Amino acid sequence: MNREIIVTAKPHCSVQLSNRVYMPKQAEPSAPAMPVAIILLENFSMMAFSAALDALVTANLVSSRPLYHVHTFGRQSKLVRSDLGIDIAVDEQLEELQPALYRAIIVCGGYRVSLATDAMLKKKLQAAARNKPVFGGIWNGAYHLINAGVLGNQRFTLHPDNRESLKERFPSANVVRAPYVIDEDFMSCAGPHSALLMMLQFIRREHGRECVQAVEDVLNRDRLDEEQDMFIASVTSRPGLPPSLKTVLEIMENNIEDPVSLDELVGYAGVSRRVLERAFMKHLGTSPSRFYQELRLTKARQLVMQSDEEMANIAVACGFSSLSHFRHCYRAYFGVPPGQARKERNLIYTS
């Protein structure tokens, strides 16, 4: 008997990337985390700082090893006043900064940050330049980097309200109108919204596109509308994705509880089984059956972690033939059985 197959178009993402933060860590060649120093100037932009820091912290979460070790510094004390009037505790005072220990040094400014020459800041930045780190400027942080003379002819940007004054004082500076710029070992951004974009591009350069996609999947989860409750990043928008593959992905995502067989999927795709399997491997790096199972396990993870629904009901809702089969597949994919995952969630909430 024929049954109804839901084919309504919905967005997709790489399932593995979306689940990367929840999956067991895979062994990778050990490498030390990049030490990053962030200098917070008085009245720094809290939003810009948070965006930049969030990208680095999330990159650590989705990786099998820590990628960045962030240390914060304040100019005169271990409490720095943000532009919101909130004091933020930093790790150390600026005078304690040992530049040789850091491979990246970022100066975080803000709308009301003073642009007057700071002798201590200038001294530390000049000392750091001898070791050729990656320098970064957030909002008008680049102003202080230029003032310290640590930038050659690299392009950079800063907040529009500070561009004219910088050009007046440093007429040969290669300032451009752009949200963010990464030129050789110098990165800069104009404000809070571009701070995240700048840092994602920096992470991409260091660790590749897949790492950045995983970070974006985590940070963009709040952009869903009511019908987009499973995934974030769109796979179907990728250039060159065959229409037949898009059709199959749409059917898979909209038929979680009652999975569609591969033969039925082939019929809807209008291509041979071999062609469909090749398309999956080329564009998604996995087989249709594996992708479909990961899709259903992702839905199961959401129900396990975000509800108190019984495991047997979750198994049925996600298309598993039995509770034991569901538990086996969940553990194989996420490293722990669903019951343990929920217990760990409850411990976090009650601690």
C-alpha cells in the first residue's frame, strides 16, 4: 500500500558538523593551543569583545583538542569598565603581559575609548612585534596598533567614526572602508557585528572551513523560525548540488518518524541508486543510509537533551524499530547512551 511521503522543502546542514560538539572526540595529532592575549581598553565594546571571544571558545568546543588559550589584560587593574558600565574581571594587568608568550595579540577598543597615546600599551605592543605575532584591532583598537608602529603597509580598518582622525594623524596609513580586514598577520574590524566575522575568518585560516562551519552551526542556532527546529546551516544552497540530491535531502528531513526506504528515495530522485550514492559521497562525504541515520539521531539528541520525553517514545518519533536499537545507535554515534546523556544534562542544570 502506498503511503504519503512529505516532500516540503526545508533547509539542511551537514549533520556531522551540526553534531560535532556532542560527538566523542577523535584522536588528532596533539598540538598546543594558540595562546591569544586580548587587551581590554577602558570603555571597551562589550558586544565586540563577546563576539570575538565566543568564536574562539566555540572553536575549542567543536574541536577534539583546545585550539586557543585566551588570556585577558586590563590597563591599570584587574577590573576594566566596559561601554555598558559593567566592570569585567581580566586575568592580569597589562604591565604583567609577557609578549613572547602569545602568538596573537588583540586590542579591543570601543566608542568611548581614549585615542591618546598610552606609553605602557605602546611599549608592550612594540616588544611583541619582535616576535611577529598576529596583531588584531577591534573597533578602534587598530588606532593604538598604528600608533605603536607595529603595522607596515598592511591594509586595516576601524570604526567609521575614527577613520578621519586616523588619516589626519597618520596620512600614509593604509586604512580601508570594510567591516573587517585580514592582511598577512594583521586583522582588524570596525565594530561588534564584524568582530565575529573577522574571528571566524581567522579561525578558517588556521583550522579550515569545516571547523568554521561547526562554529557557525552552534552560534547560529537562534536564527531558526518555528519550522526550522532541526538544523541551521543550509546544505542545499551549496553551488553545484544536484537537484536530485536536494529532493532526497528534503524528503529525508521531513520523514523522520517513518523513514523512507532507499528504493523509494531513488524513485523520487529520478536517478539510479548508484548515481544517488555517488552524489551523497561526493557532496556529503557519506552514504544515503548513514546520512539518514545521522539525521534521525540529531532529532533524537534534541529530544533527549531538551525534553523529558520517555526514551521509548523518542525512539519511535525518530524512526527506530526498537528501544534497544535506538540506544545502540545513539551510543555508537554520540559516545554515551541516551539515558546517560540526559543524566549528565540534569546534573549540569542542578549544579
